[in-house]
Amino acid sequence: MSLFVALLRGINVGGANLIRMPALKACFEAEGFRDVTTYIQSGNVLFRAGRASRQALTAHVEKALSQTFAYQSRVVVRSFEQMRATVEEAPKSFGRQPTAYRYDVVFLKDPLTPDEAMKSVSAKPGVDRVFAGDSVLYCSRLISKAAQSRLSRVVGTPAYQNMTIRSWNTTAKLLDLMKRVHNE
């Protein structure tokens, strides 16, 4: 069985789509997934699944969540190998100045490509930096000028429906958790 992480979009934010982590874990287990673990309330689920394609897994998870929790779920599923590549292939020095910059990884849901996503992201010179990766965007903004950042404008674009954002710290922690599970 292969190891995956499901990155749920739009749960436990602003009082909408409230899902408790024990209930989320139980939903995944009821679907036959193994070694299910959740990480923080933003909806990160590590699990093992048989040899289904990532697209099939995504559809399966979205259907189960929508039926169980009565909301229109949107999920990005990444394999262990993809998460490792996301962290290892980050731009040089990305995440290395956490007191100066806020770092985020924007995970893209198929069919959104990095090239298309970049067209929806507005970066203010001297404040924001955005780099395209493999099915992700790496974003940073200068904390001292955060009020001038244009990155949050992506929320108003149609492409935003096919994105979910995790901080660099959360992304790295998810990979660490996956490494532990992978080595067990």
C-alpha cells in the first residue's frame, strides 16, 4: 500500500465546514484506508491506500467527505514521493528566513497547472515572491510589509477553487510525519 496525504480545502475556517479530527479520521478508516493520521485542524490526513491512481483517490475521498459531512469537498492528494519532491525542490533559501518572511506552499488541484496558476497570482515587487514548482507554487511575503502584499488577491480568482495553501512549516512537518510512517 502506498502512502498519501489528503489536503482538505476550506474546512474549519471562519466557522464554516467544521469537522473534528476524530470524525475525519473515522471517515477515512470507514473507506478502507489504513494508517490514518490527522495533523492540525486545517485538514491534513495521512493514509495508506491500494494502487489506485491519484485522480481516483481524490474522487473517492471527495465523495466520502461530501457524503459524510454534507459539504462540497475539494481535496488535493499527494503521494509521499510528491511531498518529498515539493520540499526538496523548493527554491534555494525558501523557508530559511522565518523572522523576515512568511512562506506558503500553494498546492494545485488538477487540472490547474503552475503556469495557469501563476496568471492568477499578483505579486508586489519588493514584498512578494512567487515561484512555480511541480504542481505547486512557492510564495513568500516580507513580514514587515505584509499589509502591502498582493498575494491574498488570488482568493477572488476562479483558479482559487483549485488551490489549497499550507504554510512552509506545515508542509515540512507533513513530510516528516510521512517519513516516519513510511519507515515503519
